[in-house]
Amino acid sequence: FLRVRARQGKKKAIGAVAAAILTAVHGILRDHEPYRDLGAEHFNRNDRQRTASRLARRIRSLGYEVEMRPAA
């Protein structure tokens, strides 16, 4: 919710979360499988570059200089 709200606003975030819940419920009922939580870090693992850019932008907005290099 918070990720979508930051980009698209509260109403769209509510709709996006509702759609995600309905999609999960549909899959669970269709496949007769138990719910499997992907974890809080799921989106960060899948989109490391976007997360790094967002965090660098946030640090710059606080008045710091940021140089991004991949870890050795």
C-alpha cells in the first residue's frame, strides 16, 4: 500500500491492494493450495536497482551527496 500510495495516491493504492488480495484468493481457491507469504523483502529482492535509486534520491533530498558503486 505504502509503495503504491507514494507513487499514485491513496485511492489507487487501495484499489491496487484490493486487486492483489483478490488475485491471491483466486489462485488459492483455484489451485487448492495454502497461502504462501513471500515476505517483507520480496519486492526489494526483485527490484534492487529501483530500491537503490529510490534510497539514493531520498538521501540526496536530505542534503547529502551520493555515489553509487556495486559492492566488491
